[in-house]
Amino acid sequence: MSLSNTSLSKTLDIGIVIVPDARSLVARMALETAHLIETHSTGIVSRIDTSRLTHITLFQGHFPATALPAIYEAIPKISICFDMAAGGLDFRADGKVFWRVVPEPNLPALHRLLHQKLHPLAEGMLMQQCHDRIAHRATTDAEREHIRMYGSLLAGPNFLPHITLAQLQHMGDAPVLMLQFSLARVFTLFAHSISVATLREDGSVEEILHTVDSCG
């Protein structure tokens, strides 16, 4: 999607993401695990596949399309590597199943830098998923204030780097899946670029708009 195409949309849900190479062990294992989650559950809402890219979100927000050039300019060039815990699953109350990324200082620091540079460009607008939570009274006063300050419940002090694998229809499947995938493995993921992507309402990557490579 080019800037000229996005000009037809006044605002966009945007994610700043690390997308592992599709041939990497992390990406291949994520696809395989998502398929197994679907096989061993009674139903899923969605899962990663060739159209829903494996990714780690560093920052996300709702922006005017006119802010895209400034967003592209704000993305730093990086070349970092970090360990990623994989195999054991974590679950959210909304049914999302994910792998946590092993905490290390580079990612939270990068998240804080992106928040500092990009949050003002959102002009106080919120992503659709945040609007929905607030509209359905699914947030507390403290959570609404956190969303106002950081744009997302999983931003700021709550930043939780992860790879979402699937979303369950029934949370009752979680105990069975936890036993099925109880053995955790650790992969080393080398991140040589950061991408700017449009997001679907569920936070999954829709399309890569721009990539900043550490060597470019």
C-alpha cells in the first residue's frame, strides 16, 4: 500500500513491528503451533497464516494518514538480537494465545523511544479496539486513563512483547492447550529491520507499508 493509496483513508490503525523472515525457525514454528492450536481446540476466531504475519509489536496507534511521512522518518535503524521463549503458551481473557518474548532491555527501551516520538502524532485518537473496549464498558477508570496516556493497554509500563498465535472461541480450551504445549523452547531472533504496517481491528498485521533496514 503506497502513501497515495492511503490518502483515501483519513485515519489508520498503525503498528510498528518486527516481522521475522518467513524462512526463520521462529516464523515456521509459529505457523506450525498456530495450526496445532486450531487442531486441538473446539474453535478459533483467527490464527496467524500466510495472510496474518508473525510479528512482534513495538508500538501501535491510530493516526491521520497525513502523519505517515513523519512516522517513517521517526523509525530508528536497529540491529539487535534477543531470545524468545517459545513452546509454552500464555492466554489473555479475550481468548488470544501467544508466546512471550523473554524480557531484555532493548525492546522496552525501543518501545519508550517510539512512544515518545509517535504518540504526539496520533493527536489523541484511539485505535478501534480501544474504542470498542471503552464503548462496551470493558475498562476501568484506571485502564481508560492508561489508554489515554499510552494508546493501548499493553503499552507504556504494561508493554509486553509477544507473538500472538491465535484467538480461541472458547477459553475452556486453554487448560488442554497448556498441557499440550507445556514444554517451552527458546529461540534467538535477530532483528535487522523495523516495519510500519496497517493493522486490522484485532491488532493483526494487514499490510507492510514501509521498512527501515539497519544496513540501508
